[in-house]
Amino acid sequence: MNKKFWYIGSVILMAVLVFIDQITKFLARRDLADGAFSIIDKVFSLSLVKNKGAAWGILQGRVDILSIVSIILVIAIAFFFIKIPKDKKFNIIRVLCVFVSAGAIGNIIDRIGFGEVTDFLYIELINFPVFNIADCYITFSMFIFVFLLLFKYKDEDLDFISFKRLFGKEKKEQDKAGTGDNVTEIKAEEKTDNMTDKDIKEDTDEGNQAGN
């Protein structure tokens, strides 16, 4: 499947995922302002929380830093996405990249647009920190990615993740090595071409004397 299809499909999927995240946050801000809504009593509920930090409340009030880090993350994922081999077995990694990017973008929109991230999903049973759909995209994608690294892909399948391959250094080194070999061969050919008839005759005479 060509890369053009993946680029277009990924952009459409990402837009859909970001829309879902944003519409659920909009509904949460509109309908949960007056209090929590229980889905499963003492297990799971919808509870509006405006988070000015990152997960678990860290870096509270540092929206600027978190926004910059998130933007850098999205750029890094986009670069990684481009470098993924065309083989079909890596398609799931492409999809995971889209989900993680959509999650990051969803929270970036919140931080830039509202100065805070809207969280509303609350697992009361284990008192888990309140989160949102974008967080789900990122968390589940990372779990699946780690699982694939451990149980699906072999070491050689993941060679493209090396820094040399990601930044094209390995290819440049190979090209450089090949160029060096070509230069040596060319110089040898030039040396042969530049030999005079006298040099060739002397070499021939020496060879004949050695044979006698």
C-alpha cells in the first residue's frame, strides 16, 4: 500500500479522533458543571475536572511548557511515521502513531484554547486520576506498542528504529564507503592508462626473464 494512501488516511483518521475528543470535552464542560454523573455506582462516573498540569496533576500551571513538549512530541511522531518501512506488518504501528498524535493534539487544543485540559472520566473503584478521551488514545496505544515490541516483532524488524536509520546516517556511510571503493578503482584504472609503452615493455621483459 503506497505512502500517499497512508498519509491521506492518517490525516482523516486523526481529524476524526480529535473531533471525538473535543466534542466529548465540550459536552463535559456543558453538562457536568453542576456535578458528577454516575454511570456505574461507586465504580465509574463522569466528573468534570479542569487540569492545568499534566497527568496526575504534575507541572500544575505550566501550560506553556506542556504545550511546547506536546508539539515537539507530535513532530517527532510525524518524523517517525515517515520512516516506518512499507511492509504491511508495520501498519499497526502507523495506526498507533495516529492515535498518539491525535491524543497529544487534543490536549494541545485544550491548553492553548482554554489554558487547561478538560478531564471527565473517573474510575471511582480504584480512585484513578480523572482523565479524558485523548488520554485514552495515548495510554492504550503505548500499551499496545510495548506489547508488540515484546511479543510480535523480532529484533531485526525494529532495525529502522535505530538513530542511524531514522536520520539516514547509515545510508550515507554506505554511500561514502562505496564512493571510496569507486575512487580506488578509478585511480587504479588511471594508473594503468597512464603507463607508457616503455613501461609496458619493461614489465613484459621482466616477466619473460622471470619465466626463463
